[in-house]
Amino acid sequence: MSAYEQAGEAGERLVGAAADGEDLAVEAALRPKELGEFIGQTRVREQLDLVLRAARARGATADHVLLSGAPGLGKTTLSMIIAAEMAAPIRITSGPAIQHAGDLAAILSSLAEGEVLFLDEIHRMSRPAEEMLYMAMEDFRVDVIVGKGPGATAIPLELPPFTLVGATTRAGLLPPPLRDRFGFTGHMEFYESAELERVVHRSAHLLGVEVTADGAAEIAGRSRGTPRIANRLLRRVRDYAQVRADGVVTRETATRALAVYEVDERGLDRLDRAVLRALLKLFGGGPVGLSTLSVAVGEERETVEEVAEPFLVREGLLARTPRGRVATPAAWRHLDMEPPPAAAGGQEGLFGT
């Protein structure tokens, strides 16, 4: 289990990208049903629209689709939209659930013609199942092994044409033979604030929440470029507005609410700030090894590396160097701290400024 999933299951991180039970239930109601309703990912939407329109015009099954990107950007939603646009049923499973080739054969053999098979976290599928998938995607056929030892027999099983939609947060772990069998590959980017504001307004309308323009902007600015986080923050701000305000989500209400939940103006939460404070206060801005930094904040090494660091690096608050983790000048400014002269000199040497 990855650190993302551990954080999601614990339910402790309001700005975690992994989905918990509440998220899955709410997302089902908030998901757009058509490609035209999907906000953001302009390039992927345009390319995917061409693929689906062409397939419908030919009366053929759509090409296999691979969607990659960080959690919470809409890969599952797009898979459901693909099925809706093709007027086809959808079957949903995940890579970790397919540990044997027989598991995959059972799923594939029960597909209807034109059906969409959504395989989440496809990079975590077992190698035997992966090799079976090659033939299924290319030739719509699988060989089922009957018996064991010298008497084993391979029985070819013909499959109806289907569309596989694979989703992965780590596209680099997919073997080239599998990647090459996808007819379309789309990479999901993090959202701009303006796009997230539209997401917040749309979700607020569906949830029956009154939100002002500046309130939506405040939530969007703290959502780390991720719609799932924006929707989660909206629900928490809604709760605060109902209990401690007049029910309207304004900028002031959103600011007070997210202060209660320890999400600051850049979207950093308790864990993110703990990593930065340890790096700045205990180690003078670094460089410091990951294991030492993890001990200082009282978290597992994988949690710091996979959960906290990616966003801190993306925000330009932390850098990974051959000598260890180093705080950038922006990190000192964000925590309203002055770097000591030695740290400032060290950072200048590391960053070449």
C-alpha cells in the first residue's frame, strides 16, 4: 500500500489527494456526465473528443485509452464519460485486485461487445495478468490454460471488441509493450485557479451551497490544483458556514474555516508545515537526509517522501539535491522566518545564484 493510500485511509489530511469513503460517495453525485461538462484538461478533452467522435462515426469500438496523472484530477470521471459518450456499459476494477491471470480472464470473458473496462492503478497489476492483457488488447483473444504440468492445454478464447481505459499515477512503471497497445494516451495536468473556481461554483450549485466569487477563489487557491481537494474543502467550509456563519461561503468565511482545519493560503497543511519547520529550525534550511528529516517530524520516511514532498517541491518550497533536502528562500518567506547567514550562503551555492 502506498503512502497516498495510507493517508487517504487514515482520513487525516484534508488536502490529501487520495479518496476516502465520503469522497467517493460525494464524487458520484458531482461527476459530470458528458465531455462538454468536464472542466479543465482542455487538450486532453479536445483530443479525446476527436477519438470518440471518429469511433462513433465508424460505428466501431473506441481505441484503448491510457490516462495518467496525479490522484484526484478526474481520470475515473473521464472513464465514465467515455462509456457514456459511446453509449456503452462500464466495468470498473483495479490493478491490485487482479493478482492472477485467471482473475483477468474471468473479467474479460464476461465483457459485452463495446463495453468499457476501467482498470485503475493499472501499473500495479501482476505480471502474468499483464502479459495476458497484451493479447486481449491487440487481438481480442486470450489463451486459457486448462490442466497442469505436461498435460496442460491452452484453449483460445475469442473476446468481443471492448475499450480498455487504464489509469495510472505512475506511468513510468508501465512496461513499453503495454503502453504501446493504447491507441490514445492523455496526461492529466494540475488545474489552474480559474478552472478550480469553476469547479467550486459547479459543485456548490449541485450541493445547494451559496458561494460568492471571492469565496470560491479562496477555496480554489488552497486546493493544490486538484478538483477532489477543492470539493473536499468546499464541504468543510460549507459546514463551518452553516454552524458559525449565515450559511453563505464568502472569502472571510472560507479563510476562518480553513484556519480551523489548518490549511493555509498556499494549501499547506500540518504535515507540510511540520516538514518545513523541521528543515528550517532544526537543520538551518538543510541539506539534510530524508531519514533524518522523517525522524524529526515523527513520520515514516515514505510518508514524507510520497505525501508531503511532491507538493512542496512543486510549490518551490523544497528542493531535492544530491546532498539532501534543502529549503528554498520561498520556504523561509512563507513561514515568516529569516534565514541565518550560513544557510543563506549554503543555499546560494546549491542553487547557483
